[in-house]
Amino acid sequence: MLAGVPAALAGAMWEPEVQWDVPGPVVLFDSAWPGRESEGTEHLKVDLEPGRYAVRAGQAQPGPETWLGLVQLRRLSN
């Protein structure tokens, strides 16, 4: 799966990029997942340095039966 990441990123259909002022570490989660029913594994803590970031979301289909939801964060220079 990891070997297919570069091709998935290159072929992804990306949503428009937005800018985000990040205060520090954040939690990435699926907003459609019911929180009370989760066992704490449906999220990812991302240790980001405080600052301004470009953020975009996308989808890729690296194989006939594989879809990926992607989130890309890029630190912007101050």
C-alpha cells in the first residue's frame, strides 16, 4: 500500500486549498464517524508546530478496489 502513495498523490482529485492558523498539536478525525461509538482509534494526533498551514483534502483510487481519503498539510513561510 505504501508503495502506491506517490502515484495516489499525483493522481488525486484535490479540493481547493485553504489556510489554517494552527495553535499547536491537532487531532485529525472523520467527521462522519459517531464519536460516542468510537473506541479511540478513529483519530490521529498530529504534532504540528504552531503557525500558518495550507490544507487540502482529496481522494485517490490507486487500484480498482482501493480508495483513499487524503489530507495534505503544508507549512507556509512566515
